[in-house]
Amino acid sequence: MITSSAILTREICRNYIEEFLFGPASLQSDPHYEGAGGIGVELESFSCTVNERNEMHPAKLYGNDDSLSDVLSRFSAKKGGIVRYSDKKLLGDINSKIIDSIVFPDGSRFQFEPGAQVEISTVPCQSTEEVSGKLDFMQQILNDISRQTNFHFVQCGTHPWFTAGQIGMQMNKPRYMAMARYFDKINEFGRQMMVQTCSLQVNVDTGCDWDTRIKRFVAANLLAPFATALFANSPVTAGKVHGYKSYRSFIWQQLDHSRTGLITSNLLTNSLDKDSVIDAYLRFALNAPVVFIEDFGDETFPPNITLEYWITNPVNGLHPTLSHFKNHLSLLFPEVRLKGYLELRSADAPPPEWQMIPVLFYCGLLYSNHCLEKTLDLLLPFRSELPSLMQQAVFGLEQDDIFKTAKKLMPLAIEGFSGLPESFKGNDTLPRAISFLENYCMQRKTFADDFLEEFVIKKTGEQNKNNRTLIPGLMLLAPQQKEVRNPK
């Protein structure tokens, strides 16, 4: 067994990808498990405060007893949540305590992102009904906070009300500060990604055998532009209507291309075998510049310091180890990320009432062997067009090829999900998916269209002096809604 302190080599990297990133599957490896596979989600929401004059402000994550971290900790404690602190300190404040997570008895947790986004992270579940129940449990805590305090939460892909500068970097861990400076050297979109975006990440098993693992990984990459388009929910950012249905995806596509996007450029022209897939992910990891080395705090490095360069050229006298490789992998953000399971990252954070539809979409297409084959047959002809399709996906279902293919994929997902074990499906998700197919997909609509209609067109007839459309509504998790205004 290779220890975390072993000096890193290319061979060690490849072996780690093969043995740990591709499996073993969490639940399918259990001979007593009769479901379709493990399933989990990571769902993010934005936070804000509304004062007695109905003026909205960015939520403050730390700083006083009424900060978001303090309030969420107190409300979570009533439901069994335990605060776990990081052993790291905020830069420049030796007395600070950073909340690493708020963990519940089942292992699910709340975590925070740099812009005070709140992330719900579920443990691997045995059914979609179990996932839905865990989401409902934790969202009820957020609803309680909204009813009893001035904090509110919204699920969409980009922050509707505030700029990156207004929100600010609210978690100045060395890791985040190094990331921010790294992306700032490229363009302004890195800072926006860190504080102004929210997504729904669906986590699925890779599979019990290599044939299934390869097919699921390749299919998941091929599905990325269509999932982006179908579940687009970020048409407004910082009060501006900018013409994109998924501005979150647009932001991600402007970042460092060596650590984002699809891992298919060289893969899909070759045979879909185990070695070609592993080598593709290895190349992706080796070619990405090193963003953060914990040994050196928040120090940043020139872009030519890739992982492959570091393996043969010590940085500041330091050779990389397996522990450094794991940290490097955590700073790669492809649409399909390997973590011992597939982390599928293409969906905007959806409206709460539709949040299980992306879960069904991926389970139906990847967990049904029959529909997995159909998905590959349908999408492999698009492999050379994937970069263009990703660029078009930010406009939702407007592009003809995306729309026509989405109309085939969504019914196929429903078919695949319908055939999964009853113990996995639950009772509520399938009827909801049929409603989504009829009222969104077949109508060429996305959640973004509803967002624009309800919160911009109907409720807004005025613009401020900067020609920025105001959004006086909250797409709250809580049942009630308030009329609010963004202060100048």
C-alpha cells in the first residue's frame, strides 16, 4: 500500500485514479444491496438578510453572534447538528474559529462556500426517496431560520442581487485566497465563480465492473451540455438580465480550461476501453497548474508549475506526495469529477419543488443498463461537437440540436428510472419528472424562463439609474415571500 507521504510518481498517480477514483462503488459492492446504486447530492443556496425596511443585504458568514454561521449552528443544534471546527485559522486572525461543517447524526452536513453560500451535502443513500427526505429535513432548518430571523435563502445558479464585490470573500482560508489570486490572474470570472454561483451536484456510483464504469463515465460527460441546458436556472446576476439561461455555466466556461470542462477531447476519438479512460483523466490531472500547496500557505505559483512539472522539479525544495496529489485533485473542477464515485456538476441549483428532477435524469440514464446503451448510441455522434454544445447550452434549449436531443433524453431517463427497483424509486419523483417533461422540456422551457417571468417581467416595471433591473421578489425556500428591495 502506498502511504500519503510517499514521493509522487506518474505511476502512483495512475494507480490511485484506477484503484480509488473509479471505485469501488459505495453500495453496489455490497452483495446484500438490491437497489440501483448509491445516490447522494450536494445542493447549494444563496443567503441574504432583509432588514426592517425590507432592504436586502448580503449575508455575513462570520463576525458577530448574529452571523450566518452562528445562526445556522444554533438552529441545527436543535435537530442534532454538531459543529466541527477546522484546525485552520483565518488569515490575519489567530483567534478565529472556522466552521468546517455542521454534521447530523446520519452523516449529512451543512458546509459553507466562500460567498456565504450554504451547501447541503447528503450521505450516500439507497434510494431517491431517502435523498429527498434528507434534503427536506435540512431545508426545513433553513425555512425555520427564514421564519424566525432576517436571513433568507434562495436556490438558483447565480446570485440574483449582489455583485462579487458586494458579497466579498467571506472565508479567507489559505486555500481559498490562493484560489482567488490564481483565478484573478486569468480574468474576473474566477471570483464570480467562488462567491456568486450555486449548483446541484448529483453523486452516483461508478459501477461494479469496468465495462459499466467506462460507459457511465463517458455517458456522463456526453450528457453535460444537455443537463446544463435542461436545468438552467441563472438568467439574472447581480440585478442584471444578461441573456443567458445558465450564466453559472457561462462563468465556469470562462475559467482555467486546464481544470474545468469535459474530459473527452482525446478520449472519445479512441476506443472506450479502461486504459484510455484512465489515461485521459491522468493527463487532465497532470496538465493542470498547481493552485495551492498547503505547506506554503496561500502562496501562488506560475502557471507553468503543473503537477507533471512538479513531479520532476521540486517546488521550493519540496517533492510532491500522494497527499499533495489528493489536494490537487480537489482543485480540479470538470463537469464529471471522479471521487470514488461520479460527481456530476452540470446543473444549476434548481427551484426546491423541482430539485429531484436532475437526480432522476442521471439515475434513469446511467443506472438502467438498457438506457445507458441507448444514451451512448444517441450521444456518441455528438462527441466532436461537445465544446460547441457546451457553449450553446448556456442559452437553455434555444439551440435546435440541444432541444431535439433533450426531447429524446428526458423520456429515456423516465423510461430508465421507471425500470429501476421499486425500493430505489420511491413514490413522488416519477410523476414530478413526467410533469417536468410535459411543462418544461417539451415546451422548450427552463427554470430560467420562470425566473424571468415571475421576478422580472411581471413584478418589475422600473429600472434604477444604472439601468439594472430590480428584482423585488425572493424565491425563498420558506413558504412565505416578502417584497424586498436591493438598497443602492
